[in-house]
Amino acid sequence: MRNTFGNILTLTTFGESHGPAIGGIIDGFPAGVKIDTVQVQQQLDRRRPGQSAITTARHEDDKVQLLSGIFQGETMGTPIGFIISNKDHRSTDYSEIARGFRPSHADYTYQAKYGRRDYRGGGRSSARETACRVVAGALAAQALNTLGITITAYTSQVADIKVEDPYNKLDLSIVDNNMVRCPDAAKAVAMIDAIAQARKQGDTLGGIVTCVAQGVPPGLGEPVFGRLNAQLAAAMMSINAAKGVEIGLGFDFVTRRGSQVLDHFTRLENKIHTTTNYSGGIQGGISNGEDIYLDVAFKPVATLMQDVDTVDLQGDPMVLHGKGRHDPCVVPRAVPIVESMTALVLLDNYLLNKTIHL
Amino acid sequence: MRNTFGNILTLTTFGESHGPAIGGIIDGFPAGVKIDTVQVQQQLDRRRPGQSAITTARHEDDKVQLLSGIFQGETMGTPIGFIISNKDHRSTDYSEIARGFRPSHADYTYQAKYGRRDYRGGGRSSARETACRVVAGALAAQALNTLGITITAYTSQVADIKVEDPYNKLDLSIVDNNMVRCPDAAKAVAMIDAIAQARKQGDTLGGIVTCVAQGVPPGLGEPVFGRLNAQLAAAMMSINAAKGVEIGLGFDFVTRRGSQVLDHFTRLENKIHTTTNYSGGIQGGISNGEDIYLDVAFKPVATLMQDVDTVDLQGDPMVLHGKGRHDPCVVPRAVPIVESMTALVLLDNYLLNKTIHL
Amino acid sequence: MRNTFGNILTLTTFGESHGPAIGGIIDGFPAGVKIDTVQVQQQLDRRRPGQSAITTARHEDDKVQLLSGIFQGETMGTPIGFIISNKDHRSTDYSEIARGFRPSHADYTYQAKYGRRDYRGGGRSSARETACRVVAGALAAQALNTLGITITAYTSQVADIKVEDPYNKLDLSIVDNNMVRCPDAAKAVAMIDAIAQARKQGDTLGGIVTCVAQGVPPGLGEPVFGRLNAQLAAAMMSINAAKGVEIGLGFDFVTRRGSQVLDHFTRLENKIHTTTNYSGGIQGGISNGEDIYLDVAFKPVATLMQDVDTVDLQGDPMVLHGKGRHDPCVVPRAVPIVESMTALVLLDNYLLNKTIHL
Amino acid sequence: MRNTFGNILTLTTFGESHGPAIGGIIDGFPAGVKIDTVQVQQQLDRRRPGQSAITTARHEDDKVQLLSGIFQGETMGTPIGFIISNKDHRSTDYSEIARGFRPSHADYTYQAKYGRRDYRGGGRSSARETACRVVAGALAAQALNTLGITITAYTSQVADIKVEDPYNKLDLSIVDNNMVRCPDAAKAVAMIDAIAQARKQGDTLGGIVTCVAQGVPPGLGEPVFGRLNAQLAAAMMSINAAKGVEIGLGFDFVTRRGSQVLDHFTRLENKIHTTTNYSGGIQGGISNGEDIYLDVAFKPVATLMQDVDTVDLQGDPMVLHGKGRHDPCVVPRAVPIVESMTALVLLDNYLLNKTIHL
């Protein structure tokens, strides 16, 4: 329950930032899916630290080793175990961080919860754990692709630089054309500029990732506590630094009247569709066959390259000196993570749905 | 997994809107908690249809019968089963609704998922199910109260009428002074007026419920997939008509710089606290002892008292005639539901936390 | 986890022996299964107290009320909630039992675990809870029947009176021809006689229930922790008074050599079968298409109609006076319970199996 | 659910017999437990192939690498990931086994379930997976030891050579004095002799492992579906080749009268105890503070060093030639596995029990 995600398809992860390795086990993955391991590594590379000028300089190869569950290029129906070695844990001086709590980090809450913490690089609270999600998500995406389901996320806002067009007015095939992963080229330039400037100032920026799932059949999602809304929200809000999520119109629904936002039905090529999609492809917690789209708000990360006043374990004042290698804005690297969590939710629900009828 | 919520403390619910009864089973509720059943009924009455001029006219007594798990006024540690009878299922003519899909409702998605649906009053997709959550939440709240944890929700926005003050500038003891459950008296008047007007027009309004949990000890929440952010988001987004959730600053984080929103530590009465609370009481997915606060966005419900164009089971055009009894704005009745889901999450995590040490 | 059984198909139960009602929620039951409610009640009647001269005289109608999840005679895919009222809780004098622990009962362990107990009729520890399992099992059996899977249990031993023939030499259609539910008519007479005599002496007898599942397709069961062996064993050992379980040859395997008990393969009507079935239809934890058969050992119940020395809450000696209405041998009434648990396991695994392939 | 065991404390395993590695993730392990990694390896060595003259000659170092969750010699409360490399997968000729089904093995059932199988060394169905359980069990045992709970298993029967004394008449400290792990020295000699002889004949033997848990406090186990009986039975029957389990008197209860097997209460050193322990330390599914003891029946393994008639994938007859390296009797190596599963169940329930009270 704690380090496991999913119902039928489950991902369990382990690993601290500066231990020998992180890794995971994917259970319930369907048998007989052809796996392209190169593509898994490519998705992992999109999350990798040190990939571009606007990410952390921490260098990790992030080569995943798939240890089980795949035989002769196909999944076996047995659990897929994998590890990613941690290579670049420099012999840093941890004495300061061992003794003080970084503000708005997990240092204090881990200490309060467990009575101890692995202070090296944030230990288990480090976003390094999300690399495991990307491995699982990339595998899930391959299964979904064979079903005609595709998932694309992109950076839709950094600080106050916002893509105004909705996802269906954008060319989602060019997301990776720039290092901020924004399909609006002009906004991308502005975003990169803003991030570079924040980095110079030792400061950080927040942003929004928008994610779109296309080709999702009607019927996915469980109607009560397992509404697709709820499952996707949990998936997104389980990502480090995520602080808000909305589906379809989301918060914009609040100021609309019911009569303005009904998604009317029509028949298209002998299938029932809606003429608009305010609902974001989910009604009554269940997919209706239209595109699912959602936004995830990420706060500016709390690790500043500045000296910061804080307290130590006893609550006495101390100063933490800004150092290390960190992202001035996590949003571009969060893009493949958001895609991965979406893929896990959708494949899980696709499988679960097969149990509805005898 | 489908109709069950929680890890240690679980609520499983059953029931269709127009069947003989709805009900649930609460498992894992701690033993030895004194239960005030009158107070459970009072919370249920806050969600009850027909309670005020701005809610649906459907009349239900909503008297809960607690069938097990409580003996001599105390919980036993055994499951608490309960039912609520459905009294007012008038002999309506269902022929139209049996044949057509109400737009932006769950009619089509249930049909697509299960190949059938109980069309009477929305069947399982009806928000009537949430009455069961209120029963469980009211019991959980009583357990939390003995620990000094209190939860209060209120209507903070209806359409474009928005309470500007943050929760800690409001008097949360007066939430029930008006029927819209808004602690800002002037805004409450405007909200009620707006709802009344929408009702006259056969239209509906959206809104926001804000929820605050106070007295939560540090350490609650599981660090990875079970982040308190994620659990609360899932809880909220599992409520009918919820389409967005944010914790702490939420979406407002996006335009702030990291240096502006650090929650600095300080020592207060020999405890570590933060001087600000942008994080909303949760850091690294774990409570830090500050107030937890969150917003839930509700869309304007799709049931209009107007004739609506739609399609039938075959996709052929038809008209559904607006009738029945419905809420022009669900937000006031959602207040106790949001409180209930928050209570369930917090008590569940409180119990789970006891397993961390031998 | 505590009062819930199953993975995809789950049964959660509630209720104390002498509370207003017991009941349960069946979740994950497939949609579109035609339900014969009369047949459910018939199976419940086979477990009912007071049904024959060799069972307890406690009188309960045990009429189940199905409250949800079934519409127009078919399952909906939504949870099936049900209750069974407790009618015959006479105004007994509980003062003795409230103060003392019945030996080999759950009185002491409940008190130790929860710090309290509902002493009226054993509270939650009463086998009355198993009536809920029979409701769920009867529904599951109806779904299994449409798949050609049938489950039959019978009394194969009472005290030292043992049916010597294996299940496949017996006529399983005549199980209910006698009140001990033994398909060997001569042994049935001896068993009934032994039970009657034990009752006269205020004593109780143990026995064995054998259960056979036929028509189970190959492939059911999960290979590691969810081996069909393990799931069935847990199901059986969760029944009150069960103390042993064996599958196929079971304990008799111990004295055989590997070469004597290989189940050799052969082709029959173009399907692969085994020529013997020592394995009991399960190999590597997965069904192989042959009959599944198992034995469950029940201890003689601890409630004697005799005065019994024991201790009170403080550990001081006291005498409990034998009274009340109890079964001298629970085995005949356990037959439908064993069938029910087997049905739940098999339907659950049948559904789970559908998720193996995309 | 499939490859995960436990409720609060969970073990998830992965790995095929001849893949690069097997491994697992232990989640929910309590924080602050001092870990002796040497002792973990020692327990693993007791299960290791090639350890003695009566086990398989397959050589594996079976060195476990603990990758996370332990810091400065103590558990952190975070998941403990580990791997064990597979070293000795010789370049065997798999062509025969790829094409035929070994009788009474999992070859056919895996093929039927998944439509494919990893035929190299049995793939996932190999008992090699149980090495992961021993790692987790050894860690759990260390936590239990700090609570005064100890678990000892031993070989109590091989073929028809049976230890007649009950566990409490034996010196359990000498279990490892002989390679068959039987604390009755004379019987051990006979067992070893029998196994050696079976090996010479290319045949295999079954047997029984008895396990004793001492120092278990009253109150462990969940009363209904999670009875300690049920959890232990599932744990045992999830072990390869296990076909029967009994707790306390088990199957011997069947021929006793209730009045003969009541465990009467008495007060001892101000605690309530029983004067006998027919129940095996569990009453009403909950531990009563007495020793828990149980038996597990293992069938003679199906891998004979003889030529065996069988069928191929199409059901056509073929002969499999006996070769490879296998155990003539798995019982001695099953001893640490039975201990491990018992440790996992008890620690899990100990932790779960902490959630009963606020």
C-alpha cells in the first residue's frame, strides 16, 4: 500500500537517492506483449538528470536492467523486476544536512514520521524514485499502443508563461523539439529563458504539465471510490512537488453554468461521441471515449542555490549553505513522469475492465 | 478496490438510488471509541436532500441504522455495518430516461462499461451513495476529535462569487449559519441569491469547497504513492461532480518563485513549526503539524430543468424533458462529504502510522 | 483485509450473533448474470440452525434481503449488499458468560485482542457470520454454473466413522438425502447415530468435509503466493472450527514415492488430461483441468452441554453451566459453507485470469 | 496480489530460475530495527542448493544484496529492496523440456495459463523463488526476536520415518546437527539413509515439516477471513510442493470428543494460560499466548532422475530423459522456508494489531 501503485497492474518501488540502486517490481503485466527495451531506455533518458542546460548537473547513466518477466522479447505474465544503479553519489560532506531541516523539503516530516532519515540526497524522498515509474510507464505505454491508446504530456506553463492554445490546437509531435518540452515554440523560448534566469539567481520556478490520452475506449474507471478522476488525481499528486490537479475544464468549471458545459451526444461513424469535451473524457468517473486531458500544478522546488535560515534537530537556528546540483524547474523532467503515471492508470483500468463480464 | 476506500480503516458501500436501501461496512475502526449516534445523524442531516430552499426537493429521512460493531456505546473493533433506507422512490415514469443518455451524466458510460444500467434516479451513479460516506466520516471524526484533530469545510466559491479571505481569517464556527454553508455572511447572501436565480432558470452552478484539518500531528501520510497529497486528492476526486483539487497554495504555486514560498522553520513552545504554511501542512507527502487545507472544484451539475437534446441507445436523436427534483448547486451539500472524506483519510493514516515502529 | 475475502470478487461481512442483523457486500461480481434468488435461499437453508434433529435448536428464519446490485433479475456489476436479520436472540441471562471465558472458544482471545467483547452468543466470533458467506457463495455458484463449473461438498468423516470410497466412486447427487449430508447411506446412519449419542452425553464430535470442484478449466490460480492451494487453504481455514486442510492426496503424499504419484499426461478428445489425479487438479498452484478435491478437518466444537471449569476475567476459577442451544457436530452444516468458500475462490480466480492477456 | 504476500508487512518477489537474478521488495518493515546481515545470509545458506549430500548439486552462492531501506545498520521504515544473482545457469540443452510437459510439474499449467512459459529450469515455477522469502523471513525473525518471539521448524517425517515425540519433548536447539534437520538423532539417521537410497533409485520422497512459534503474545490474528489459522495455512500452502497443513491437533481432532480436547484455563504467574494446548495456540483465529505449532505436508517432488513418458505441446507422446540436478527430498531445505513464512505472518499480524486502538 505504501510503495505500491495500482490494482491489477501494480508497481512497487524501492531505493534511496544515494544507496547502491533503486528499482521496482511490476506485477500483473499482461503476457505476450512484445517489448522494445530501447524505447524504455529512451523514455528514461527524457527524465534523466543532466540531460540539458536547464536541468540538474547530477550525472546518472540511468541504465535500467530488466531482470525478469521478459523472455524471448515478450512479457511472460510473471513479475518484471528491474534495477537502476546509482552511480554518481559523490563523497559529499553531509554533516550540515544531517543536522538541519531544509525548509519545504521532506527532511523534517521524515524525521517526525520515522524517528530517523537517510539525509544523503534526500534519501527516499528524492524524486530519483520516479525513474522507476518511468520504466514501468514506458512498458505500460507499449501495451497501450497495441490497443491504439497514446499518451502525450507537455509543459503548458512555467511561472507566468502560459501556452494559451488548448492541447487540440497544438502539434503534440514536436514536444521534444525543445528542452522545456513545450509544443508552442515561442513560449518554449520564453520558458527556457525564464528558467535560465532563475538558475542564475539561485531560485526556482513552478509550472504546469498537461497530459492527453487519446484512443481510450469508453468504460474505463470504477464508478465510486475508483473513479478515473480519483485514480488519475492520486497518480499525479503522488509525484514529487505536485500540488494541484484538474481534469477537463477543472477549476474553470466553477464559473460556468451547467447549460454552458453540457457535452452533447451525437452519432459519428456509427459510434456515440460528444460534440464538446468539457468533461475531459470522463463522466461519472468512467471514460466516455473522448480524449482524456488533465493539468498538474508543480510548485517551484524548495532547493535553492542560496543560503537558507532554518533549524536543526533540536529546533535551534542554523544556516544551510546552498550547494549541490538541482533543477531550477522540475517541470520539463516531470513530463515523462506524468505520462508514465497516466499509462499505469489506464492499463490497470483496461485490465480491470476485463473482469466485468464472465 | 472498486467500492472500498482506505487502507487500514476501510469503507465499502453499496446501493442504488432507487433500490430498497443503501449502506456500507466500516472495517478497521479502532476499538473502544465512544460513539455519539445523534451526532452521526446530525452530520447526515447536513447532506440530506430537501434540507433547505436551495437543495433538491427529494424527501428522504436518511435515518441511518447502525447494525453491528458498537456495543454498550463503544466500538468493538469489529466491522460496523449500516443501512439507510430509500423511502421516496416515487413511481416515476422511467420510459424516457431508460432509453436516452443524459448529457454529461454517467448514463452513457455505465451503459458502455456494464452493457446495462439501473436508470432509475441514476442508479449507482447517483450522489445518494455519498450518504454512506457521511456516516463513516462522522464516526471517523469522533475518533479524530478524541485525538484533538478537527475538520471543517465550507463553501468558498459559487459561480464567480468568491470568499476572498483565507480560511484562517474566517470564523469557521459559523459555517452553518446560512444554508449555503459559507462563513462570509455577505458572500453567503450573494451565493444564495445566485443559486435561487439559477434554479428559476432551470440552470445549475459550480463552486469550490475549502476544507481545513487542524491539530493533525506531524508524520501522517506515506512517502511515495501514498503521499497525503495523493490520498486526499483521490478522496476528493471520488466525489460526484468534483473536477479539480489543490492543496496549500495549489495552482497558485505555479507563478511563485521558490524563494517566495519556502515555509521557514522556527521553534514554538518547544515544538518545530513553520512561520508560513504555503505547503498546506504537507511536505514530502507527510503532514508537518501545520493546518492542512485544500480546495475542491465542483462542476455545475448536468441535470437541468430544461429540455435537452440527446441521443438514445442507438445514437438516434431524441429530447429529454427536464423534470424531477435536483440541486441547482451541489456545493452546500458537498460540504459534509468533503469533511467526511478528509476524516477517513486522516484516521486511516493515523492508524497506519502506528505500524511504523515495533 | 480483515473482514474481506477475495481479490477481484470480494466479500466483506459484518455482524454479531445477537445484534439486529448480519450482512455483507459482494463487490466485483460480474455483470449480466441471471440470479435465481430462490436457489440462494435454499443454499442458506442448508446452513440454517434448527434444520434437523442433529443441529442446534436455535431458530432463525435466515431470510436474506438482497438490497442492491441486481436489477430486472440480472447482476449490474455494482456491489450486492444484503442483510439477514437476527430474530431469535432470546433475553438470555448473559451474566455468567460476560464474566467467564469458555475454554477453547474465542472469548479469551477477543478480550485479549480488543480489550472487550460482545459476549452475547459469541458476538462476532459466532459461526453465524458464515451465513453471509453462503449467500455470496450461492451467487458465485450460479455464475460458475453458467461456465460449466460445479462444486459439491459432503461429510466424509464424523468421529471415527469414515467414508472409505473416494469422491469419484460416490453418487454426489444424493448428498442431501440424509441430514448428515453423507453420500454413503450406511455410513450416514452410523454418523447420525454417533451424533445423537454425543448430544445425549452433552458432548461434541469432529469430522471431515470433502469438497469437489468439477469442470474447472486449466489455468486458474496465481503461481506464487496466490497458488490455488494457498487460496483454498486460507478459505477453508477461515471457517470456524477448521483445523486442517489437504488438497489431492494431501498428507497421504508423505509416505508415497515420487514415482508412484506422478500424474501422467495423455490426450483425450484432443485435450491434454492426466490419467491419474493425485495432485487434486492443481499443479504449480494452477488448476490443470482435472477435478479439484480437498478435505477440511473440523474439531469437535467446544460448547458442551456440561458444566465446565474455567476462569473469569481476573483469572479466578469459576464454573460455567452448560446451557443454550448448540450443534453436537458442526460438520453437516459446514458442508454448504465449504462449497461457498470454494465457489468464491474459483470465481475470483476465473475473473482474475481474464486480466492475463490484453 | 499475485506476487505479494502480507498486509502491513508485504513481500513482493520477482525472478525466474535461470534469469539474471531473483529478488524482492519488503515494504512496511518497521523502522529502527537493528539488522544483522550475516545472520540473514546464514539463514539463506540453510536453504541453499548444494549445501549437503542429500540436496541438489546445483551450485549457487546465493549471496543476497540488500539495496535499500537499511542505513547505519538500522531499518529506515522505507522499502527494503534486494537481489540474489543466479550464477549457475549452465548452457543446458533445453530443446526437450521446451517441447514436453514434465508430469506433476507446473509446465502444463503455466502454458495453459499464460500461453507461454520460461522452460529453463522451471522459470518462475521453480522453488528458487523461495530464496527471496528466506531473506524477508530472516529479517522479520530479527524483529520478532526483539519482541521475545522465536520460530523453529524441523523435519518431523520423511516417507514413513516419523518423529513420535511432540515438539515440546524435543531439543529444538539441535535441529541443525544433522543435514536432514531432524532433532531426533536416531530418526535423522534413518531419514538420511532413506533419502540417499531414493536418490540412488532416481526417486523422491515426501515428508512433513513441523514449525513452532514461541513467545507469541495473545491477540494476534484477525477474527474472520484473516484468522491466524487461515493466514498460516495460506503461507504454508504457497510453498512449492506443499499439499497439506494442520494446526494444533489438526486432523487428529477429528476422532476426539469435545470433552477430551478442551484447553482449560488457569492462572500462571498472574497471567491466564491453558493447561493443555490442543488448539495449537490459536482460538477463534486469534493467538492465545500459548505455543503455536503446525505441520506442513510436502509431496515427493516430481522431478525424477528417470526417463518419463509424457506428451508434448500438441499432446503427442514423447519421452523426457531424466537429467539435471534435483533434490531427492525437499523437506530439509523447506525448513527455513517454513520458518520464514511463519515469521512474515507473525510480524505482519503484530504490526496490524497496533492499529486496533487509537
